[in-house]
Amino acid sequence: MGTKLKERLSKGQQGVNPLDGFCRKHDIAYSQSSDLQDRHKADYELEQRAWERVKSKDAKFGEKAAAWLVTTAMKAKRNLDKRIKQGGRVTKSPQTNSFRRGVIKKVAKVLKQSPPQSTLKKSASIALNAARVAIKNVGGKKKVRVPRIIPFDHSGGFLPLLPILGALGAVGSLAGGASTIAKTIIDAKNAKKKLEEDHRHNAAMESIGAKGSGLYLRKNRRGGFGLYLKKQQHPKNYQ
């Protein structure tokens, strides 16, 4: 059992969000069993729960992005584990290279040195080709260790995702090539835009409800907004 997990359990920490809670359960499952089948079940369970957070309407963009990466990483890990089975026996994985240091950082360096591209697909193609070269240089896919969670810089828009998605595509956990990478980033942008629009809409509705006089909008107890008529104040002798 890892030191960080022990500390979290001793403090009774449940997770900063639902995804973090699912990752915590995954770590506990790993600490309780070293059997590959049990760990495959834990990986699959985390993959499914993370994908639910990607599709969830109440998850913030940061959690959705992290959940998408967890889903992809778990799928890649299970596929890589299947490849190392030989003759019914499970051999120790020869993966010795850091996915981030050995692949992602090298792809990011190539992208930084490349001239600006006219389309996102062209940038994705450069990232994918750079990742394939990086993986070949470290000895192939089996020598790359794909982590369960891949952190990325939230500044710089969605550009930090390019090296990560390119690396995942080269490893084989993201099918579809440059087109899929570009589409994934576009979908992420659209999801963020929708979340921001929903936030602005809710803020506007609350503002209308606060400032309204006479006929106005206000939050409904059952969800959403309702149209309300403000009660008029009449003098005591009013008839």
C-alpha cells in the first residue's frame, strides 16, 4: 500500500470530486491484491466510472478532462497487459521508460520547434509522428509505461493536450490517427464552451431574479426557473 494512500485513509479523505473518489477505490483494490485478474477488474471498473464522469452533466471541465485521460489510460493499460501474456503465463512487463519523460515531453519539444500550422489536424499529425519516433527510440510500445493518470498544464488552452493525445495515439490506445486527435480537442473545446455558456445563462437568470420587479424570473424548487408575479403592497384602507 502506497504511503499517500495510507495517509488518505488515515485522514478519512474521500476525494475532492467523484473521479478522485473512484481513483481512491482503484488504489485500494490494487493494495489488497497483486493478482493480475483482480487488478484488471479494478482497471475496468475505474475505466467505466471515469467515462461516466466524462458524460456527466454535473462534472466541471477540469474533472471531465481528467476523467477522459483516466479512461484512455486504463484502456491502454489493459491492452498492454494482454500483449505480455505468453503461453498462458503472464511475464513481467519490460516497460521501463516514463511515458511523460520518454514520449510526451519529446513530442512537446517537436511541436514547440515546428512552425505554426494552418489546421489543427496538421498539428495533430506532427504530434503523432513525433510520438511514434519517440516510442521507437525507447525500444517500442512494450517499453513504455503508461500511467493511470496523466497530468497536464491547464494554461495555454487545449494545446497541452496535443502531445498527450499524440503519445496515446502512437501507443495504440487512441485509434483513428490525427483526425481523431483533432476531433477530440475540438469536442473538448465545445464541451468547455457549453459549460461556460450554461454558467453565464444561470448567472443571468439569477441576476434577473434578484433585480426583477413586477413579473420576473426566479429559481424553481423543482429545478430550472419559473415566472413569478411580485406581490403588490397596498395601503391598509385600500379596497
